[in-house]
Amino acid sequence: MKSDDNHNEITRYEGEFARWFDADAGFAFWKGRVALYAILKAMGLGPGDEVIVPGYTCVMDVNPIKYLGARPVYVDIEPDTFNINTDLLWDSITSKTRVIIAQHTYGYPCDMDAIAEIARKNDISVIEDCCLAFGSKYRGKTVGTFGKAAYFSFQWNKPYTTGLGGIAITSDAELSDRIKSLRAGEMCPPSKKEVIMLGAQLLVYRLLVYPRTTALAQNVFRYLTKRGAVVGSSSTAEFEPVKADDFFKGLSTLQARSGLRQLSRVEKNIAHRRKMARLYDQLLQQKGWHGRKYDSDLMDPVLVRYPVRIVEKDKALAGAAKAGIELGSWFECPLHPSETPLSSYGYEAGMCPEAERASREAVNLPLHPRANERTVRRSVDFISRFMEV
């Protein structure tokens, strides 16, 4: 009976999440990258196929493509929203292109009109990467509802966290059936040790991790992850495109319960992020900095973090840690993080110059529910000491 109850909680989470987006089906996994893998494999992606991705992303989003033997094709970004430059998409399309991954970077929606038109004319599927976007809208429609499928992540720095976790959603009946079959045949559960460790980490996060303590907590977490003392969002083994035997892993009941709680608060979360982003806009402009640049007639972003460009990124990150300022470094290189062996993923220096420039310049400021008005004012006072690009 207990096993059935646990399964019901996961199923309930999947259903409530899918309903939030008016999607027909949701499928929960141990991590967001597993959700992407499930979508791609269910679509039959394999050797010889090509997948277009922005040249400004996380390597963990590229791994599922490589695991299936397909080839990632990197397209440069446009500088204001950090999203894929749709003017460059046409030149990247070949007869082998199967998928375009539309990553809504930082929460800014992609130009879905242009992407949809290109995809339609070339019989290509669109998958939305909503790992950094929850509640953002394009032409009044919520991102995650434009493509064949979408996937989300609930890792520590995402719009809301269940420690780890991810979900794929779709309203495509055939794709949904294939994902169900794939899960039934190949998915493994997380181990009891993993669930216990994740539960302990969630407890520590809720009790101790706040904007002033984030830098210290991240350093300790990375140290412990390398030594296998905690369940990390990424292991060192994942910095090469070789799939682990237990990669295709399902969600735990612990994560589902946490997700249901977070989902019940998501409207409040979204409202808070909008309010704090407006305050950043106001305070940075008072300091003489430029405001965000995006077409407000087309998009209504809900940002996961507030990105700014500065001249001395490394100096700012080092200073922030000492000052107790929560300053993010996304993305450290075109295929974040900086440890990524780019050549293993077919990326060569100069392929995406705008993405490489953004990697050198972009830092981001907190918007999560624990970042209050005082946090924003301290963050602005700190970052304004540096020169805006």
C-alpha cells in the first residue's frame, strides 16, 4: 500500500504540473536533463541526426543529445536576451536537422514566431527548454506551450527547487505514449541513500542558505560533491558525453512532495520575482546603468536571475563572496561550467562570438523568494562599483 501511495504522489505532481500549463501529460524525473533525454529518445533521435542549441547553455543540456549519438549544432545568441539569434538559424538548418531547442535564457522568452516558422517550413520539431523560465509569456501565451514538448528543472538555482528534479510536458499523444513506454522499460528508481542525502540537503538549504550565506554554501557544496558526500546536480563524470548506467532515473516521493508544495506557491513566487526585477530596474537606472532591453509588446519575462554585464567579472565574483553578496556566474563559458572540455562536445573557440563575450561579461543577481528588498539594494550597491559593459 505504501508503494502505491508513493506512486500516487508522484502521479499527482505530474498531473498538477501539466495542468498548470494546460498540457495533456507530465513526466517527472530525477533531473531536468533526464526529462530532455526522455523526450529526445521517445522521438527516435539517433546517430546522424542534428539538434540545434544555443551556444550559451549548460553542458548538461547537451549531454542527452550526445548520449543518443546525435550531433549538437551551436547557434550564436543575440546580446540583449541571451537567446538564440533567429537570424542565424536558417544557415544552420540541414537535411539532418531534427530538433530546435528553444532555451528561454534567464526567463526571457525566445522569438517563438521566427522559430516556429523555420521549424514548420523545414519539418523540424521544437522542444522548449524552460529550466530557467516558469511563468514567462510570449504574445500572452506561457512558454512551455509552443513546441512539441518542453522540459523543466528544479535544481537548487531554478525558479523553484525540489533539490533536484525535472519534468517533461507534452500534448502530443504519440510522444506521450512513447515516453510512457520508455519509462516502463528503462527507468530506474533513485536509491534510498540518494533520497536520504537529498532530504538532508533540502533541510539544510531551507534552514541555512540565504543570500548572505549562498557563496559559502556553494563552495562547501562543491567540495562535498567532489568527494561524494552529497547528491550534486552534476558529477565530474558528466563533463564527458558518456551516459552512466543509472542516468535514466525517476523522481522520488520526497521530490514530488516538495514540488507540490512549491507549485501551490508558484503564483506568489512569480509575483515576487516581477516585483524584485522592477526594483532592480529602478535602482540600477538611478546608478546610471542601462535598463533591461527586450520587446515588452512581445514578451513578459519572469526572470530566474537578473543578468547584468560588467567589465571585471572575475573580480566581482571574488569580491561578492567576501562581501556576502549572492552573485551568480551563469554562464562561465558557452557550455557552462568552465570545467567543460569543449572539444568533446564539438565546440570550437570562435563558433559563437556573442555567447563567448556574454560568458566573459554576464553575472546575475538573486530574485528568488528569499531575496527581499534589502537584498536587492545591497546587490545593486555592490555591483554598481563595477563598470557596466
